[in-house]
Amino acid sequence: MQKIAFIIAKRYFRDEEFFVPARMLENAGYEVVVVSNAKKGESAVGANGGEVVVDLELENLNPENFDMVVFVGGPGALENLDNEISYKIAQKTVELKKKLAAICIAPTILAKAGVLKGKKATCWSSEENKKPIKVLEENGAEYTGEDVVRDGDLVTANGPAAAEKFGKILLEILKE
């Protein structure tokens, strides 16, 4: 059975960006492992109050043990996941030629890790806040503005409204 690591912040991950694609993958027979900067066995709590028990601590994630690594966005993502540990996980996932995905603000973490250089990608932004787009472009990504973008084994999505479409693309890429 293929294993998918979903990386979420211990507080204020975006509920639908985790729960929608994770359930889609579980329903299709994939094993979903919840990874967070919270301790194993603790509950991570989403911005909308959804709770999920953490299976693995972020610093213990080894991409070798997974078929895909998915970074989930939300207001807590940059505060909790924008760090060297996450960068190393993203880099190692790409080095191992594993599948890598990120949604909402999380593609900026991949950009800072250097894994979006020369890749088409998307991310969350708003009329008032275009900084995430700038982060992608400053780190060599080609920002597309689409809801979901696939470039090889890399998938990015722009936010909660794209969660189901994101999940469908993850299923497609895993079946290849």
C-alpha cells in the first residue's frame, strides 16, 4: 500500500486542504500519515476547529518511507512549517524522485527550499497580498495563477476552494 505524508501545522492548518484530499486518498486505499510539528499522539487543530491525531513528528519524517509528501497550508503553516526541517524534507523528496505537493501558502515553503526552480506552480494570494506570488517568482518558479498546477511529480494548488481538484490530481499522479 502506498503511503502519503500530509504535513500540517499543529495549530491553524486549513481544514479542507487537509481533510478533503486526505479522505479522497484514504477512500482510494492509500495510507495517510499525519505529520506535524505537534508531538506524536497529540491533536493538531485546524483553523475551522477540525482535529486530527498526529502520527509522526515533523523532524522524524523520512521521505524515503513515503510515496508522496504533501504540505498543507492555512494561517499556521508559515509560522509552524516554514523552516529548515521542512526545506530539507522537500529537497530530499525531490532528490529521491518522490511525488511532492503543496496547497495554499505552502508552495512558498517549497519555493524557499529551492525545489520549484524552473517549475510551473501556483499558490494562495489575494488582492491585498501578492507576496506569496513574489516568493515563488523570486525563487525561480513560473507562477501560473491556476487553481491546481502539475509539473511532473510536483503538484501545487491555490487554496481551500481547490481542495477537491487538488485531491483528484494527487490520485492521478499516484496511479501512474
